[in-house]
Amino acid sequence: MEFYRSLYFLFCLSGQLLLNLPFSTAQLCHPVQSDALLQFNNSLIVETDTDSNCDPKMTTWTNGLDCCLWDGVTCDNVTGNIIGLDLSYSCLQGTIYSNNSLFALRHLQSLNLAFNNFRTSPILPELSVFAELRHLNLCDSNFSGLVPVEISFLSKLVLIDLSQNYKKDGMFKDQSLKIENTGFKILVQNLTELRELNLDFIDMSAISLSSFVNLSSSFTFFCAVDCILQGELPPNIFSLPNLLDLSLDFNDFMSLESLTLSFTSISGKIPNSIGEFKNLKTLHLSNCTLTGSIPSSLVNLTKLTTLDLSHNELTGHIPSFVVKLEQLMDVDLSLNNFIGVLDLGIFSTLKNLQALRLTVELNLMYNSMNHTFPKLDTLALPSCNLTEFPPFLNSLKMLRELDLSKNKIGVQIPRWFWDVGKGTLQSLDISSNLIEGGIQQFPWKELINVDLSDNLFQGPLPIPSLPIVLFRVDDNRFSGEIPSSICKVSSLKSLRLARNNLFGSIPQCLGNLANLSRIDLSANKFEGRFPQAIDNCASLAWLNVSHNRINDTFPKWLLEAPSLQVIALEFNEFHGQIDPPTVPFLPSSLLMFSISNNNLKGQWPEEFFLRCLNLMKVLFRFHRPPLKSIPLQTIRLVERFPL
């Protein structure tokens, strides 16, 4: 009896389980498409003897069974249409003709026939019937002839792999897969969704390299290894912001003189094959994500005049063989992760060197005063752990640009330094050091940019002469008043004197400097009235006079200045009653507006600030919750980053 009771329980349980099973709504394969697959199967031979690694998927295809369950077949769950066919490594042999039943599968989104042997079949223009196709892989399947231009009609293609259908040598050389210039040009122009294109080992000898300029900006992967490509690459040929992988190895670039792949997001190591470009004169690989060390094959590029590997993630030591490239004129290895000790003197063997840029935690040596750089006009050595001004600078009479910022220089400027580039220097950056002492005047008459910020300079404020554009001395110990000579520097656009010990009145004549776009006088001891004449600076975008002792009424004209992005007046002695502004709201360009911690009185409606709220966060000091009208003493609107 116990046996029957258990049997009855299992019967009931199995019935309940059947009731709980989900009802399948998947459609069966359409008979027409099933027949098309079987006919395609019958048109080819399965040959397993030639490759023990292949998997003859089509041998499992049986008439009468749902073809959606066959190996290599994918169907749409709703319509039952065949949308994917993966017959890669399927031991297939034979020829595909234009009337093949394969072309009846009009709903295909993915077609993979890679690693088979189609006996030099052409890639047929009938592929264009697959209007929904997104992935096409015909890799290493012994196709031949011309790549049909009709492939470019498949506008939804994301991936194309036609690689390894090329016979470089032997009696079958003329049976390789080829692509003509017109077809390639149309393909890269029309297929705007294309992300990956692999053309390795096919014949691209007819391709004009200018056609590569038309590659879609969405490209992430492009390979054309050993394709008989030749000629010169046009400038910026691979300015593709999303490119992650580029391979052009083993092509005939013997005449290539310039290679620019900057700003392409290419990653990985610099291939050793770079040394094959023996006629290369300029190599720009900056602003990528290159890793590893500089390959030794670079020593073969004896004609190189420009080497730019900056803004990458290269590691290891800077190899000494670089100085064997005697034609080098411009070397930029900055902003990488190089390590070790580097003797700057080795670069003195490069007699044509005009520009040298090295940065990021290198330990530099200069063992001899006898090293000379007769043609050097640009020297950038920021973040190189320098503790003094390198003596060899004394010989640089033609220098135009000098950057020694972010080092550990803790001495006064030596007298000889004022003769460096005396008639030529245009840009000087010695910021973020520990340099002491005063500066009487600048001897350079061609200076455009000066940055002395974040040091220990003291004494009166030195004023450069025309044609200075940027003058930055913030975070020092300069004292005294701003000399009136500053009013003669009509070329000045940026004046940054913040966090010094300057005092006196802000010169009215600053209003005569019509080109001024940035004024930062914050955290000093300025007093007196705020110069009304500054409203003449029509280009002014940044005004910061906070943390001073300015005693004046509020300069209402600031609210009507169309180009102002920053207004910072807090922690002064602005005073008086301010009625609600006559303008309906603050300028939409404003990024910061701060007048807190003054003696201003009055209230402004919240609506006055609404135009700016998309760009700013609002800090109402001392008041929670926010008030419906805002006391002026508390107003401090700031953009998402600090001043």
C-alpha cells in the first residue's frame, strides 16, 4: 500500500510541475528557410581529413527537425526567421555560386563562414540581399577575386573580417582576394556604423592611402597587415578618437616619411616593426595610451627629425640609443612614466637639436659644463627633480621657450641666468619651485608668457614690458604697490597677482588695458575704492579681488558685463544699500558670483539667479532653509569647481 501511495504522490507532483512549466512562444523555423539551409548543405562538401580541428556542424542538420535547433543556426524567438549563421571551422569545401540558396536567408544579421575552403570562390555581390547584416566574417576561407562594391550597401554592418584570403607567393598568387581603390573608398564612406575592419593578408596594392582619411570616427579596430600597401600616409590619416587597435605591419612603407597617430586612443606597446620605416622623418604618437618601453628598433630610423611620444604611459628608462639618431631636431618624451637617472649631456651629441621636452619624475644629471646645444630654442624639463638651475643653460643664447616648473629648485636666480635667450626668450615658466630672492626687472624684450607662481620671491613687483600677454606671480611674497608701469603693457590679457603681500590702491589705469580677460588680485592688502575704469575692459571674463580691504559701494556695472564668468568680491568692505537690479537676471555666462562677507544691505529675489542655476550650485551662508528673498550679505554662488 505504501508503494502505491508514493506512486500516486509522484504522479500528482509531476502533473503540478507540468502545469507550472512556462509555455514556449518561440516560433519554429520557416520551412522555406529550412529547405534553403539543406540545399546550401548539399552544395558543399564536408572534408574532415584536411583539418582535425574543424567541427562539421552541418552533419547534424536533419530534414524534419526544427532548423532553429541545428548547430550554427540562430533564429529570432518571435518570428522564427534565421538571423544568424555560424559555420566557422566547419570543414566546408566547394564553390558558392550566385544562385546558391544561401541568399534566400534575407533576414540574416550575422554570417560567419571563416576558416573553410571555398576554392577561390569570389565574394558575390548577392551578399547585398542581407540588408539587416551587422557581422560578416569570411576570414581565411580561400575567397578570391575583387571584393564587391555591393558590400558597401549593407549600411548596418558593424564588423567585417575578410582577412587571410591572400596568397602572397606561388602559383596561386593571382587568385588572391583583392580590393580596389574605388570599392574601398565607397566602403569606408558608406558604412558609417562600422566599428571593426580586418583586411589582413589580402591584396590592397591598388589602394590610395588618401582613402584612409574617410574612415569613420567610430572605428575601434582596423587591421591591414601585409596587404602590399605602399606610399605616403596623409597627415592626420588616423585621427580616430575611438581607435583602440591599429595594425599595418609588413606593408611596403619604405618611402614613408611622416607617420602621425596622435590622439587616436591606440593602446598597447609600440611594435618593433616601427623600425622598418627607415625613411621616416617625423613620428607623432602623442596622446595615446601606449605602454611598455621604447622599442630598440627605433635606432634604425636614422633619418628621423621629429620624435613625439608624449602624453602616453611608456615605462622603463629612456634608451641612450635615441641620441644615435643624429638628424633629430625635436624630441618630446614628456608626460610618460619613465624612471631612472638620465644624463642630459648625452643629448649634446645631437647637433641639430632645437626642442627637447622631458618630464615626470626623472632624475636628471648634467655632469659637464662643456656640453653645448647650439641650436636649442625650446627646453621643457618640468617635474624632473632639479634642485638648481642647470649650468648648461648659460650657453643657450637662442632659447625661445624655457619650462623648469614643478621641480625642487631652492636657490636664488643666478646672475648668468638673465643672459639666457636674452634677445629671443618668449616663454618662461619656473613656477612651483622654492626659488627665493627678488627680481629687479626682466631683461627679455620678447617675453609673451611669464609664470613665476608658487615660489618664495619677495621684494617689489617686477613688471615685464610689451609684448607680454600672460603675467602670473601668484603665491609668492612680493610686496609694495602695483607699479604704474603696468599701464603701458597694452598687450596684457591675463594678470594674476593673488596671494602676495601687495597693498595700496588698485590702479585706475588697468581700465586702459583693453585686452585684459583675467584679473586676479585676491588675498592681498589692497584698499581704497574699486576702479570704475575696469568697465572699459570689454573682454574681461574673470575678476577676483576677494580677501582684500576694498572700501566702496557695489559696482553695479558688473551685472551688465556680457562676458564675465567669474565675479568674486567677498571678504572686502563693500558697503551700502543695493536695490533689486534693473536687469532681470544675472548673465547666463556666469560661473561664479560671490559678494558675501561685505557690508552690503538689501535683498534680491531668488528669480534673479535662476538663469545661472544650470551651471552652478548655490551656497547660502548662515541661512537654512533657503530664504525666499536673499540677503546680499549671504550671496555666494559658485560653479562646480573651486576658484
